[in-house]
Amino acid sequence: MSTEPRDRAEKPLAVALAYERDADEAPRVVAKGHGEVAAAIQRIAEENGIPVRRDAPLASLLSAVDLDATIPTEAYVAVAQILSYIYRQSGPRAPGQAKR
């Protein structure tokens, strides 16, 4: 998740999530930050083919979550929609098989 600054004084925000279907009860926040840290999170995601979704309200909500903590129930529907879209775009894979 990331947000774009509303004005030049506001720093961008990025939050990275991880989710393993068989291991996690819900997605977890694995990285978050503002400014240069947010830019680094986005750059690393893009360099590794990880989809980036720009959603300011969701990123703001998730930035309050502790690192390695699961997302709050208020975010389940929005995050589930994002994960569903990503899984559909990735195509069918066997469990545990890495993306090609």
C-alpha cells in the first residue's frame, strides 16, 4: 500500500504486507515508513515484481499497526479484495510454488 502526498509538505507513506495462506491467520505488516523509507519500500517492491496499490486511507490505517502484527479486522475486506486481485493476476500455482 502506498499513498501519494497531498501537498509538497506531506511525506509519502508506504506499508508492505505479507501473507502465507497456510501459515498466517491474516496478512501481516512487514514494513512501513514515510518519506525516503516509503520510497525505498516502493522501489524494492517494484524491483521484485511485487504489486503496489495506492490507497491513502488504507495505508494510513495500516501504518498504525505494529511491525509483524496482523492487520486489524477493519482492513480485512479491503486487503482481501487486493489479495484476490493479485492472486487472479498471478494465475494458478501449486501451493508453495514460487511465481515465475
